[in-house]
Amino acid sequence: MNAGTLSTKFNQTQYSEVEAARELGVTVDQLRTLIRSHIAQTDEDLNHIAVASFHPSDLLVLKILAGQKGHFAPADSAE
């Protein structure tokens, strides 16, 4: 999947943490790391990750951030 595209379900407008990680091709821990390093500004923000819902636009931004060189390998990668 290219960094700027998502294989979203056409009618899905919100994703749970698990669904977001699956859609991005990463583990939940990798999703949390991505959010921690690029999005969350305080420790309190990190406490809300598991209860967050993600919109398709959120996933697109996270997908772009995940594709940055050297960040982390997708869940199905051997790296």
C-alpha cells in the first residue's frame, strides 16, 4: 500500500485502535509508538489512545507519518 492511500471500507467513518492498526498494517504497539512520537503532547494524551476513535483522515496522516524513512517496519515485514 502506498503511503498516501488506504484500503478503507467505503462506508466506515470511525476506527477503533485495533482497526486503525490493522488498516495501517502495523501492530497496536507500533500505532501507539507512532502516536507517542508524532501526535501526543502530554502523558495525559497517551492515556486516551486506547479509547480514541480514528477517522479516515486520521489514518491517512498516520499512514504518511508511518511511511517516513526509518520510523518502523509494517507488522508483516521481516525487519
